[in-house]
Amino acid sequence: MAIKERAIPKYLAVLTNPEVEATIKRDALKTLNEIVSHQETKDIMIDQGMIEAVAPLLKDSNPEVRREAVSLVGSLAISEKTKQKFELLYDGVQAQLIDEFPSVQEVAAWAIFRLSSGRDGCDAIANNKLSIGMVNAFINYTKPEFFKKELQHFFLYLLEAFINITEYDAGIVPTLETGMVGSLKDILLPDYVNDFGIYTQKVHEG
């Protein structure tokens, strides 16, 4: 096991200690995000309690901590073990879809896209009703009064996730009779296309 992997318990202690400053937790999360690329490392993190440690940080008062926490969730999302524990993460990830900081929203949408990469992940999204939160966020932020150019990638990742989850009935149902189709049409209007650029391709492809 690499030196940094052997240090995972120390990082866990930092993340779960309420007395530790937000900047230190942020830096610990950044380091964990740097070493999480290998499947073996993912399994070690999860087995040692990383999901349980990160879950409350998804609602941390510091936006950088929230962003790094959901980034780690996204990196762990392809693991079957993460999908089995997704009920611990659902509230925090859904809250980030309407976070006041677009950078946090973007990474949350990326994490959901990663989770949606397989049938078991799509089932986790449906079973925890996260797809309802996805639909509501998409509809809300395509409204002119809430639309921001900084949300380009946020919409892109959500669209990619919708493409994945709507391959299954459980993913289709939450999009019905919600106004989702109208929102998709809206972002093809000239004013939106000028801001979205190539990102509207996903609407046509879907």
C-alpha cells in the first residue's frame, strides 16, 4: 500500500473532527481526490468509512469543502460499494444541485453523471428519488431569472445523466408531466444558444 493510502485513517480523523478548521478539511479532501484514481484505493477508502465521513461535509458551511467533498463522492461513485451506501449521500448531493455557488453545483452534477454510468447507479438514483431533485433543478435554472452562463457544465452533466437514467423506466417516470420538455425547448432558443454554445448539442442528441 502506498504511503498516502496508509495515511487514509489520519485524513478520516481530520474530516470527522468538528474542531478542525475548514481549510484543513478542504486540503485533506483535495489530497484524497488526488489519490483516489485506483479501484483498490477506492475500496480501501470506503471500507475504512470514507462515505460516512464525507456525507456530512456535503452540507458544510464552507463552499470549498462542499465542492471537494462531492468531488470525492463523484470519484467513488463508480464503486458498487458507494452505490450500496448512496442513501447516506442523497440529501447532501441533492442540496448541492441548488447550491448558491455554481462551482459546487457543477461538481455535484458531475458526481451524479458518474453515478449514472451503470444500471445499479441509475437504480440508486431512482430509489433515493434523486432524479426528482435533478428535474426540479434543471427546470428551475433554465428559467431566465435564474439562468447563469457559469452553469454550462452543470446542465451538460445533468443532461448526460438524464440520457443514462432514462434508459430505464424508473428514470423516465420522474421526468413526465414536470415541464422538463419545455425547459429543453427553452435552452434551444437563440438567447440560450448564444450562452450555451456547443452544450446544446446534448439536447439534440438526447
